[in-house]
Amino acid sequence: MASADASQRSELDRLATRAQSGGQNDQDALIEAFLAAVIVVPLASDPTTGPFEPVMTDIDGVPHMLVCDSLAATHEVQDLARFATSMRGLDVVRGLQPGYAILVRTPSTRFALDEALLGEARARHA
């Protein structure tokens, strides 16, 4: 996981910026880095006293689970999430139900992993 210091960009942040203007190799590297990274999952409630409630958002009718690459990236969702936990990206993907996507925030950008990409990732890492 990246430092809470936003001036130190994480690998995911750098790869996401590069993948926005790059080719398929950059996209593949971004997905593999996400799966290997420790991700911060903002939560709407305390997971020690109640259900696991990740922050969800709807984008074009598709529910997306919000995750961040660092504590610094959670700044904009603090009003929705008073708690957070950390998990490997692969564990997030494996635990997410079909029909959902993931919205990843970094301090400088965001990117989505759609249901098709998540299915491919699950199949490759079964």
C-alpha cells in the first residue's frame, strides 16, 4: 500500500496515468498490479460490529465497489466512509459478486475494472 503522503505516487497511480494514454500492454500491467496490490476498501460501517458494507456507486446503471490505492486516496469519500480495511486486490475481485464492477481511486486519477475484466482476472487466477 502506498504511503498516506500524496506526494509519493503509488505504482497503481503511475500505471493508471500511463494506461489512460497507452496501449493494451499498459492496461494489462495495470490490472496485474491491482491484483497484487494491497488495496484500501472504504466502509460505510464498522466491520467489527456489523456487516461488511463497502462504499458502492452506480455508473451507467452498473454498481461499482469503490476501492483506493492508499489512505490518501480516500480523502474524497470520507463523508461516505468512516471506516476502511485493507485487502489484496485479487481478494477484492474474488469476493465481488458477478454483475458488479470496481472503481479504483488513486490520489491523482481513477479507473474502472468492468465485469468482463474481473471475470478474466478470476479465470486467470483461479
